[in-house]
Amino acid sequence: MKQVRSRDNPFFKELAKLSGSARQRGKVNQTLLDGAHLLSAYLGAGKQPQHILLNAAALHEAEIAALLERTAGVPVTQLDDRLFAGLSELKTPSGILALIGIPQPAGTIAGSRFALLLEDIQDPGNLGSMLRSAAAAGCDAVFLSTGCADAWSPKVLRAAMGGHFALDIHERQDLLDTANAFPGMLLAASLQASRSLYDCDLRGHVAFLVGNEGAGLSAGLLNAATQAIAIPMPGRAESLNAAAATAICLFEAVRQRIPSGQSAGLP
């Protein structure tokens, strides 16, 4: 096992740039997975990392030992604890990082049955939660505008809890063109809408459009939608968090699509 102890090591310098820069991640088409859970989800999707990075404590962890067995043949490097901590945003480092290639989406909006279109979602935690909900609800694709946070940043990856690996994620999209190419019903989430989410038939091909946390959807996307919809809020709150509203919309579609008598836990 190779060991790296110096910040001047060329490999470590490349990793540090990758960890802190969305531009670098896009340039080399790579990112870092932080922690055993994310790596396990990645392996569960049938993929293998390009490189494994460990700290000293990881060598004594049974969970990490099991992951190393599943990644036999992948290069492994042990980093000095201070170097490892510099790559991880966690207060208590997990002990394992994985260098991966960013998966490229395979399909197009025209072939989608259940999609999510996100405009200018800037908070990484919100974006990660939305991706997690989309994966759990069974969406086949998510389309992100150029104003969205970097989908493959460490914060978004952690918040999504492995949801990335169950989705086709299309970044830097012209959402108006994307919306116009969708073959089904486009539902735009809007506080000003008069129609309730719960009055919509969501059993066909559906895409939800969700806008920026403060500004909402642009006028162009609202006009492109088949219908603007609102979530009824009988309480005193003015609005819902964007990630919470997204989850409600997606899982109302899930509820409507579950055949009568079938367990909600089944696909």
C-alpha cells in the first residue's frame, strides 16, 4: 500500500484541487466520495472507484475492510491523518475516501417517464435532499439549470446519501428547451397557483419543475408548464422549504401510482 505524508505530493495536490473546486471536478470529470456509506452505495450500483484513500484508523475498521474486499484490484493509498482531514469536510473523518469518475447520463428528456427539473437551486443541502427524494420516489432523471449548485460536490453527495447512483443527472441544462421536449405533463410548483397538487392526475408521464429557494421559477418555465400547482398549507407558514416541497410532490405521484392493495414499499 502506497503512503503519502507530504502536502507537496503531486497526487495529493490533485486531490486537494478536486475536493475544493467545482471547476476542477468538471474539468477532469472526477469527484471524491467521503465515507463508507457513499462508497457502498456506489458499489451497489455496479460501479468501481478509480482509487481508494485511507487514514491510519481505517486499517482497523471491519466495515472498511469489507469494502476493500469488494474493491480488490483498485489502487489504495494511505494518507497522513492531517492530509486526509484536509480532503474531508467531516469534523470526524470517516477514514475512507474514494476517487470516482463522474457518471455520464445516458438518456434524454424525451425518453423520461418521471423527471425532476430544478432551476437555480443554490443550497447544496437542498439539492442533495432533492436528489435523494427523486431517487427514493423512482424518478428516472433530474435536469439542473446552470445556476444550480454543483451536483457532485462533497456537500451535495453527502446530503443525497447515494441517490446520485440511482439517477441520470443532467447538469448545466437549458431547462426551457428541456421542458419543451418532455412528452408528458409538466407541473410547475408555485405559491401563486390556484390548483392543488392533490387535484392532479399524476399516473402518466410527469415532470415536476421546482425553482430557486427565494425567487421560485422563472416566468419562462412557468409559461412552459402544462399546469402550475400549489401544495395546500392550512397552517400559518408562508411557504415550505424547496426540498420539502419537492418531496411532497414526488411522493404524491408515488401514492397515486401504487396499485390498490400493494405494499407502499414495493416498486
